[in-house]
Amino acid sequence: MSRKWSAGDGSCRTVIGTDQLGELSEGVAVNPMTWLLKGCRRLKDWWTPVRRVRIAAGDVLPSEMPSKDLVLVRYGGDDWSVGFLCPCGCGESIELALLKEVRPRWDLAIDSSGLPTLSPSVWKKGGCKSHFWLKNGVVCWC
Ligand SMILES: [Zn+2]
């Protein structure tokens, strides 16, 4: 399950859009639909409210995932994994291991207002190939 996802290498660019501007001005073949789609989902994410965390007791994710919120799977007092639907809208659910013995694994920090931050970044190797950070409940695309 979590093998489909790998920890990001930390090379995430925080200035959104710079890479696309560069591609466009150089006239390199850029699929305008891809560019538009990426812009749309960034805009959508900017408008929509932040993600929060729901705690699920048990060792598996619920079959019905919330559309935005993260589900923290807690079993026997340990945080096992965190799951959520891919923020790109492809409909795939993402499950990231939080247990210390598992590789790759992620850290989930929840601030005082309940907003989750995941580290390192999440990078999908197949399918939509999404690469993003979750910082204070907000998805930052790489
Ligand atoms: Zn996706």
C-alpha cells in the first residue's frame, strides 16, 4: 500500500509557478491542457478550506474516505498510518505509514488548532505523479 508512495527528496520548489513560466517563455513543448489543469487544481486548493484530521480507531482506513480530511489510524495507542484522498482529485486514496519501524515513513504533526503537517513531501511514483507537501492543513504543490 504505502510502497506506491515515496518520501520526497526535499527538492520541492516553494515558489509556485516559476517552473511553468520558464517552460512557456522558452517555447518548449508544453501541453496547454496539463498546464491549465495544474493551475486549476492549485486555484481550487487555494479557495477551499484547510484539511483537518479525523481519528479512526482500528488498523485499517475506513472504506469511505472523507473528501478532504485526513484519517489518522490509531491502534493500541500507536499512530499507524494516515490516509486521505489524493489532493489532485484523481480519486486514489493515499496511505502513509507513521510507525517508526516502517520505511518509507512520514511524520505527522498536528498544531494547536488541529491543522496537520506531513514531512517529508509525498511523491506518487505512478498514476497522477502528484508531488506535494502538506503544511498546516494546506497542500503545497511541488
Ligand atoms: Zn492524484
